[in-house]
Amino acid sequence: MTRDWFRNPIALAVAAILILVLLLSTIAIVPETRQAVVLRLEKPYRTINAYRPGEEFGRTGAGPFIRIPFLDRVVWVDKRVLDVDLPNEPVLSTDQLRLEIDAYARFRVTDPLRMVVTAGSEDSVIERLRPLLRSSLRNELGKRESKILLSPERGQVMDSIQSSLQTLATRYGVQIVDVRIKQTELPSGTPLQGALDRMSSARLQEAATIKAQGLKEAQIIRATASAQAAQTYAQAFNKDPQFYDFYRAMQSYRTTFLAQVDGKGETSVILSPQNSYLREFMGQR
């Protein structure tokens, strides 16, 4: 009867399928790009091909391993860098400007066992990191003016956000690789116009301040120059009073006889040759 069972093709096919299913349930293969967390009776048992900094591709713990069917459950965790997107996040800066930030964070699972215990899966980690990224983004940008996002200090702000997010994300066994802002926009409608008006008023006030400062500095320069000129005139007068009188008389003649004013007619001045004003034309006295 046993020989008849081995000669039965249907029985052989069923046996082969059962053996194949048993092998597939016993042997699993971990690829290079994934990590495997084995749960035995739903309790953490071991980790296979866990991430190690500086490891070389092809020399990791990837490959086949044996598990106990119906007792061991394998949770697969990606070994590559993953993304957390945070689109159109409203943020209020210190200058009361409401901005819409499109940001993202990149992370890697470095402790897959902790990740599975605390979150359960990659999708769950992403959902838990999103509010943490939102909180870090608002806390850091809420301390600064909106113009910081357009200045070289933006990199320092991103580093601060990444450090704050890493502190919160460590509990899930992940490493924050990078945090970046893809786009910053002002909201459309009335808030946008209000923001533009505030920016325009601030620039006008800044221009008025700069102009007043310039006028103040110009007055100081003029006063200093006048004082220096007066001092120079005084020194010249003390050295040669006669030449100084001659020089001032020549300047007066130039202004009186040669100066022409646009839009006004000519003026005639009649003076006696003995007038003291014309003494320089009379030669030495």
C-alpha cells in the first residue's frame, strides 16, 4: 500500500508542495537594502543585517537565515534613507509674517529592533516623525524674522531644526540625516497684501532713517569744513594781512562784476573812482 502511495502522482505532487511550503516558511533571504527583525511569539528575538556606519555593499549581514515556522514572524525594515514630507505648513515669524513652508526631513533606521518595538513599521515611524518635524520647524522659525530664510543664516536654522528633531526621534531608533526647506511662500489673499504693506512700511521707515542719518552726517561735514576754512583764513590773515585783503577783494569783484544769474537781467553799478571798494584797482597806496 505504501508503494502504491509513492506511485500515485497526485500524492507526490501534494508532498512536494508541502515540502516547498515548509522550506519557504523556514528559510528567508535578507537583501542588501533591507533589515530583518525576527519576532518569536511576537516578542523581539534577533536582528539580521542591521545597519552599521561605514559598511561596504556586499559585505553586510545579508543572505539566507532559518526561522521557525508559525513561531517566528519577520518584520522587514528598509536600510536606505527615507523621507518625511511636510507640505504647506503655516509658520508665524517674530515679525508677525505668516509663511507657508514646504519642508522635508530625511532619516535612516539605525536601530531596527527599537523601531519595531516603539513604532511597528516604517509607515508608522513616518507618521510619528511628521508632527515632531512640524513642532521643531515652528519652534525654530518662530524665534526668528522671516528674512532669515533668505540669508546665509538659513543653514544654521536648518542645523538647529535637525538637532531638535534628532533629540525627539532617537526614541524610534532612527537617525535624522538632513532637514531642508524646499519652498517658502506668502499665503494668498488679504494676508499677502497685509504682509506686503508691512514690508513696504518697514522699508520706507528704513529709508527715512538712512536719509536722516545722511543729512546729519552732511551737516557735521559742512560744519567741520567751515571751521577748517575759517581757521585757514585766520592763519593766512595773520601771516600776510595785506595779501589776505587783496584776495578777499578779488573774490568780491568776481562775485559783483562777473557773476551771472539765469533768468535775471543785467545790473549796472556806478561808482566813483575814489570809492574805497575800488581801492585794489588804484595800485599800492
